[in-house]
Amino acid sequence: MALEIEIKVLNVGDGDAIIVYLHDAQRQFVMLIDGGERKYLADLLVELEVVLTQAGKNAPDLVICTHFDSDHIRGVAAVVEHYHTIGRDVGEVWIHAPGRSLVKEAASLLEARNRLRAVEESRGSGAVRLARLGDTLLTDGYDARHDLLLESLNEMCNLVEFMNEKLIHWYRPFPGIKIPGFPEIEVLGPSRDYFEENSPFPNDVKEMLNHEYSAKNSELQIINENHQLNRDEENPCDLLDAASKRGLSKANLTSVILLIDIEGEKYLFTADAGVKSFESLDEPEKIENLHWLKVPHHGSIKNLTSELIERMSPRYAYISGDGYISDHVVGCLEAHGAEVRTTRDEGLLRWPLED
Ligand SMILES: [Zn+2]
């Protein structure tokens, strides 16, 4: 009997929380790929418990954090903490965590920002302001618009610290990482070289926040411009290709790309990876002729080209998204024969399809 795969793509807005259950007569494996924002935790745990009960497991075997954006990592941190608290640690965690110096710098920046904010809110006296001179120096050049990014970076740092403290196994998922007994599961990217070249973790936290913020900003612009497509008149693939692919954040471009290949039937999980990420894969043929695709970056117009869609040519394409969903991406996938489903329109998406 071939390995069976069951997938739940949760409805977490423009975010990812995906439960994958693999099983055959001998093997059972439950994994969670990202966890959405923390506010979805209760729903996520309900869906996870259903699968864990089915699999006869106490906790997920593997939890993957594809990158540190808040719509991916926050639920991951919450799930790992939750299972530890109830005495059933997750099997292992895959995450591209930053080095110690960045972790420390991010933590002190967050603390300084919090102290300064408290002072601002209480309209502190001159004495208090003076005492906070160090904080002011530290936060010089910091911008309140960076808050979300700084917080999710700290979420990642705290998660790594938590796992180290609680002796929860975690690894950086580069190609070649293996799950014993499950050769069907494979990390395609990012490779070590690619990750180093495009590292989302430079030496300076503020520089990093600036970069990630301007990338986010150009993404948000896309949402605003998500113009309606007149399908009778225009070719969605042309419109997709005409759109700029620039400005994606390094965090997105170094998202973990995961393949599950069951006797040639390929399921590809792309997180928020972009064109550059796919083009830099060491084994690009592995993303060709897919059976099932988790469309990258919530269906954003920035992450695919018609050439990539042609190569992937998924039979089924699932989009976990809302505002990011581009009609051109959907139209071009459909033009290449894909059956496209979105959490925006249908809520929780399941695989296999129900009758
Ligand atoms: Zn995302």
C-alpha cells in the first residue's frame, strides 16, 4: 500500500498553518508547517488534536517554521510551548534561527523600545527621560512601523531559547536533512549557500528591520493595487509576468521549500518563497509536474511567473490567503490546468478532496 497523505490548510487569513498526516500500514507521521498568528491557536489545536488522535500520537512528530514572519511563526511558538506545558513535547522543530549576537541585539532593542514607550505613555519626568538616555541611543533610527517585525523576530529568538532550555530538538532545515523512515519527505531549499547569500539575518538588527519593512511595504502596495482582471480580454499569465517580482523580503526568499514525493505524485509546500528561491534550487526538476501545490506567499503576484507555473503545472493548487490573492496568479494557474482553491473562499481546505 502506498503512503497516504492527508492535508489540512487552515484558514488563517494571509498566513500559513498546514497540518500534514502521512500514514500506511506501518508508518504514521504528523507534521505542522507554520502556525499562523497566535489568535488562531485554539482552532489550530482543535484540528491538530483530531489528526493526532487518528494517528495515535501525543504530539506532532515535526513542526516546521518556514521563516520568521508573524503570520507563520507565532502559532509555531505557541504550539511548541503548548505541547511542552502539557508534558507532550513535539518530536522536533525545523527552523532557520539566527545566531546568538543577533538574538541578543533584537532582545535589547525590544526592551529599550518597550521602556521608552512606557515613558512616553506616562509622560515621564525629565529624570526618567535622562535615565532612559541609553534606550534612546539604542532605538535611534528605529521606527514604530518596525514593531511587528521586531516582535516576530523576538518571537523567533524566544522560541529558540525556549527549545534550548527545555531540551526540545531543533535543526536548521537544509537540503539533505532526513526523517528516519520517511524518504518521501525532502527539503529542496534554501540551500546553505543560497541562505548565506540571502541571509535575512545581517549583523545589524535595525538594518534588517529596515530591509524587511520596505519589502513588506511593497507587498502591501500590491494588495491595494490588486486590480480586477477582465478575463475575456486579457491573458492572466501575461499580466502576471508584467508585474514586478522585486522587493520580496529576504525572510520570504529564504522560506523553507518542502517536497513530499509519494511514488512520483508530488506535493510541494512553498511557504512564501519567490521566483529567485525556485530558480536557485539545486535540483530544479523536482518542482516540475506537481500533483499538488501550496501556492507561494498567499497567492501574491510577486512570487510566481507563467514560466514557473508551466514547469510546476500542478493538478491542484491551494492558496492560504485573503488580501494577497492575485486574480492573475489564480487565472494563470487555471490556464495551466490547475484546480485552484482558496481559504478565502472556502475556509479550511482539505486534501484529499471530499466527494
Ligand atoms: Zn506569509
